[in-house]
Amino acid sequence: MAKITLVLPEGLHPATQPFMPLSILYLGSWLKKKGHKVRLIDSQTQDAESLLKKHVHSSDLVGFSVMTAHVPHAIKLSDMTKDIDSDVPVLWGGIHPSILPEQTVADKSVDYCIVGEGEQAIEKLATALEKGKQINKIGGLVYKKKGKAMKNPAAKYLEMDSLSPPDWSLVDVQKYIYKQRIRDEYRKTLQLHSGRGCNYRCAFCINTIIANRWRPLGAEKIIREAEMLKDRFGIENIDFSDENLFADKKRVMKFSEALGRLDLKWIASCRVDYLSRGYYLTSDIRQLVKNGLGIIGFGMESGSQRMLDLVCKGTKPEENIRAVEICKEVGLFPSCSFIIGLPGETREDLFATISMINKISDIMGAGNYTLSGPQVYRPYPGSLLYNKAVEMGLKVPATLREWTDVSDETGFLSPRQIPWIKSPELLLAIEYYSMHMEIPWISKVQEKLCFPLCKKKLETFPCIGNSERISMYRIAEQF
């Protein structure tokens, strides 16, 4: 039995509301089921440095779940672990080391990293280290051998039904429950997975890098877990963190009926073409709303067909609008995400996205939708768009520690570091503005105060807008 400490480092912008650390929770639950002793440290809710100092000596392995925005703190904690006890192995997993495994494991404070899903690899690694066994056949593991990075073949992904439900005793659940507005009421909410991966091939997405196909959890297991969350923690709304929950219509309709009987609301993400092309009829969406669907997320990406084709989205701008119209018709709250600053994006492409956002605002009305972004494009190494980005002059950090200089505005490379972006301040201003665009605040505050501050110093004051007609065109005019 190995003693394993799993850590979620602090991001660049700590959220006021901590979100359930599903990455280390699922890993910890798997390891505990296999007989290992597990401790979780979440920088969102705990003093990670103090706790890690206390427990390094009693750990056989310390693992970090790392996105790019976590890299600075993860390096600090890894260095600290090695300073306390250089013999304790340090493992990195998560999105960043999955993208750049050899670069990650080349660092002096990282002994191992895992590409892709971590449950099987970390359990086999812990057992191998404990018993002195070979590690060269552990799927997805990257490690050092005589100073050289060695990469094992990829592991087969788990089927979701082989996973046990999260062991909620590993975390203080009450710290992660938050109140989510669903129409005119606020409901106690918690995040949960009902599946992993995605079968689509969007050119900007990490799933294309690590071949993370869609794997659903069976409807009956979703129902049992939802019922437990309600009974044990008083949860009234479930935020499904899946990337493609709606892929299997029969499954969705089945578990939604049960959620409706439990009086549970729920939030999930969906492709717009599932609605616009009739895979889900308007009557189906109406039934899902009746059974608790309160917010639906759409990755719309762009209002420009040229950009949608570039990112291999497989949708059309008019399908984005049609999906929103259906939401309006059935009383469903949409959350729409967009990307700007794509390679080759023109001002016309950018303004097509702005125009689409304004049209969504007109359809839904103030306070009846949210926006995620438009976020500035993140050129992940290995993604389908990455080669084009390199052709256009992109240079990414050559070592893990150079990633500590990532942008505190985007959590990735700053738009000022991306060569094809000629107006980075414009893109950042649009991103700041849109974060608050759907909030019906007084437009005079925005017009007289926010625009000048956006132009002068974006970091000083986030733009506050409303969704009536003080549009992002006004910001663009300032540059």
C-alpha cells in the first residue's frame, strides 16, 4: 500500500468560488479503491504549501494535476517537495504535461508525467515504485532514464462504467457547493462527470492531441449518483462537466426523466447542430427543460464561416442562431462560448463574431444568457491548428520553467506574444467586455468610464456592459 498525496495547484486567478477538483478526486477515489492511502490537497480551499511541507516525508509519491495556468505554482510546490526530500518522486498529470510530456519531465523537479487519463497509470506507477518493478510498460507514462525522456505507448482509455463513483469523503464537499441561478431561483449546485472525451475533431481542442474519445457513464449510474448528492448534501442542481453530454439521445432522455422526478435541475454542454439539425427536436428540448435542464452550453466559436471551417467545427453561423432561437422558444438559458484571434482571422471575421453576439443578445434579452469569451485562441502544441500557428511565426517556451511567464490575462500565451495578432489590446478589451455583457447594468457607466479605461490600461478595470445595444463595436472604435 503506497501513501500518495495529490495536489491541485493554484491558478493564475484564484476563483472566488472554488470548483470541485474532479481531476484529483477521481484519481484519489480510484487509488483508494485499489488499496492505497490517499491525501488530497486543493489550493482553492487549503494552504497547499503548509500541508505539503507537513506531508512530504510521509508520502511515497506526490502528484500534481496541472493546467497551463497552474504551472507557476506547480513548479514552486515541486521544487519545495524536492528541497524537503529529494527521494520522494514527483509526478505531473493533466492538460499541460499531456501536451508537452517530454518538456515537462525534463525539468529537475519532475520525475514522471502522465499523458491523458491518469487512473491506471498512477496506480501502476505507485505499485511499481513500492515493489521495485519495471515501469517501461505502464501506458501513458513518461519518465527519465539516464537523463533522457522516455515515453511509453499510450494507454487504453477506461470505460466510464468501470469507474467507481467519486469518494466524497476525500474532500470537504460543503466548500464546493455554490448557488447557481436557474431562471428566478438560486439552487445549491455541485459539479459532476457523466462522461469523458469527445468524438469530434475541433482543431483547437486537446482531445485531438490525446485521442480522448467519448465515453459515457450509463444512465442508471448517473441517476444513482444524483440521488445520493441530493440526499446526502442537499444538492438541487448538477453542473455536468462533460464536453459532449448530449451525444446519446436515448441515454439523456432516460436520466433526465429521473432527475425531473427528483426535482433536480441540471446544466450541460451541447453542440448547436444537435438542435439545429433536429437530432433533438424542439419537443425533445422542451421535455428536457421540463425534466430540469436549466442552462445549456454551446461552443459556438465564431460568427464567421471561414473561421468555423478553419477550426473544423462542422457547423454554420446560422446554426448558432437557430440553437439560440430554440432556447428562447422553450424557455432555456443558453451559455455561448467564442474564440477570437485565430490564425488568419481578419477584422471582418472578428466583427462577424461580434455581430453574432449582439444578435444573441437581441434574441434572448438582458439577463437571459451568458457568454464565455470571446476568449483569445490558445495554440496548444500538437493540436490540428498548431502547425499553422508555427508557420505564422508562433514560438512557444522551450522549457517548462519558461511557462511561468504565461499571461495572467488569458492563462496561456499573451496575445502580445502571438505574431499574427496585430491588435492584442482590442482582443483583450472585447474579452473583458463580454464577460459582463449580459448583465443589465447602467450603460452610462460603461460608456463614460469603461471604454476609456479599456483603452488606457486594460488590467485596471474590467469592462461592464449591458446587452441592450452598447455593443463591442464601440470598443473596437476606440482602437
